Amino acid sequence: MGASSRDRRDASRRRSLIAMTMAAIAVATFAWAAVASGGDLDRKFGKRGLIDQSFAPLADDASASSISLFGDDRFVVAGRAATGNATGFGVARYTPKGKLDRSFSDDGLLVVPVGGFVIDLAVAALDDGRTAFVGGESPPVADAPAEAEIVRLLPEGSPDPSLDGDGSVTVPLPAGDFFGDAAIGPDGSAVIASTDGDSLRVARVGADGQLDLAFGEGGSRVVPLPGPDVVFGDISLAPDGRILVSAGAGDQSSKTDLYVARLTVAGALDPSFSGDGIASAAVGRNDFGGELVIDRRGRVLVTDSLNRRQGLVRFGADGELDTGFGEGGAFVHPSSYGFTSNLGEDPEGVFTQGKKILLFTETSINTNRDDFLLLRLRPNGTLDR
């Protein structure tokens, strides 16, 4: 999922929070875990290292998709919450020990109803204690344009009136576009990625909920990628406000490559990144860019799905492929068992832990179920055995 600069700092903390999407049949459930620096479950967190959170009676079904930490180690998890055909944003806030923070919405849980069907959701814990999220919606009316919904809450969970008077604003997406993801700045502003399958677009919305017309061309920037197929990956904000976005592009019937674009704060392609603002890598026959993070040296790490094997590619801060990482710039897990093809279903697929790198995915080691797999890599892109 998309991340703010705060999330980049949070990722280096000793304890790593891993949000795992989980849907329940009878009750609404978010599930996630805390992992200590040695790789074992942190059994002082939640219930023996795990939280399995029911949202009943607020919703009948829920799935977590994004997580963010406050400066005092409290954290917020958000995702889709549904009752029948009605969906909304489900939000849970926790203490550092994994207990519900009852100073938020009385019991730590909140469901914010929205008009359409929630597709995905990005959340950010702001420096002043507020919570902001941006979610994509398919429209409730057939053939209507898709939308992005921005919601901001005060520290106690009530709507933030500084955002359009009632704490929420709807941003229509261009005709034919679908919501990709969003990254939220420390002031509550957001950059939103969308795609129509042929091209990729990034728009910026200010902290007041209004489209930033000074950004790009009239508020958005089209990132030129080769078609006919463009598969969105992730979007992230660098600490200096520049924007990075990943995607797979090409012809899925023959060959697609991984692409990373960097935009300036003003929404122009950044010429200091790979010469024209767009870097690419070809690791396998079909490369699809997934989760994207920026390490403390400004290097860009992006996951790459390779025929049910997960890869990780690193670019330098200048956009050049870092050939000293892994083998020729990429780590590919050597195991023969299959990973799920979409690592991006996990909100924190890749993140840094000091100088080391954590890669989180699902795996079908056991043929009767899907498990979760956590890998740790050395800075040079080899497994930390």
C-alpha cells in the first residue's frame, strides 16, 4: 500500500507490525501480528503476538489493508468493512501493546460509511494525532466514474471539520480510470494513482481536500509507459515530498517489464532519476511491480512477481539499477515452492529494518492452506541466514 514519509521511519523500529488480510464468514475480523527483531512472534503484543479483531456488530465482514504508526507507538489499522451490500472504511486504533485504544471512538473501533463499494484503502497516522485515509470506490451507479474518498479524523475519532467541513471529500477519477492506491503526506494531503489499463495517472489533493491545480497539468500527471497493458503496483512519498510510483507495463501476452517513475513535488517527471524520470528492469519474462519503499539512502526497493516466485529489485537514488544488490540488481527467492502471484495484497509487503530488509508474502508450502512467509535480507540482497 502507499505510504507517507512517517511510514518509512516507522519501518525501521525494532518490532515489525505485519498486517495480514483476513475475511471471516460470521463476524468481521482484522488479523495481524507483531514480530520481534529475532524473527519470533512478540508474545507481549496482543494475545501471544497476534491480534484477531472482530468488528461485529459494526460490520459483518472486514479485511485489513493498511497500517500506520503514531510517534508514541500507537498504531491504526484500516480496511474494508461490509454489511450486506453496503461497504465502508473500517478503522481500529491500538496501544503499543496491541490493546484497543479506547480513547478513540470510545472503544477503539470505527466504521465510516461511504457511497460506493470500497476497493482499497491507504491510512496514515499524522504527527498531530489525527488519522487520514484515502480509499478507492467503484460507483454505486453503473457506468458512473470511479471515485477516491478522502476521510480525516480528529485524535478522538470524530470527523475533522478542516477537511471540507465534515471530514470527508469525494474526488472523481478520470473517465475509465480505476483507483490504484494513494500516499498521504504528513499534513493530510494526498497523491492518488489511477489507471485505465493503458496508462498511469497521478493526481494531488491538498490538505483542504481540493485538487492542487498547480501540480502536473491541471492537478494530475500522466506517466508515459509502454502498452498495451499497464498494471499498477504502488505509490509512495519520499521524505522530501517527491513521488514514486511502480507498475508493470508492456504486452502481457509476450513481455512486460517493471517500471518505477519519480515525480517532483510540482508533478513533473524528475530528470535526476534515470535521466527522464522513469527507470525500468527486466528480471523475468513478465515483471509486475508491486510494493515500493524508499530506504534511508534514497534507494528504491520494489517487489517483482515472477511466475509465482517473488523477487525484489533495487534502484539507486539516481534511478540506476543497483547491480550490487542480489544478482544483477534483483533478489529472487531460490525455493521451488510457489508464492502467490500478488505480493501487493499485503499492505506491508516490503520494508526496512535498520540496514536490513524484510519481505513478507503468502506461500503455499502446505498444499492444504496458504501460509505467511517472512524473509529477512542483508543490505546486499542475500538471505540473512
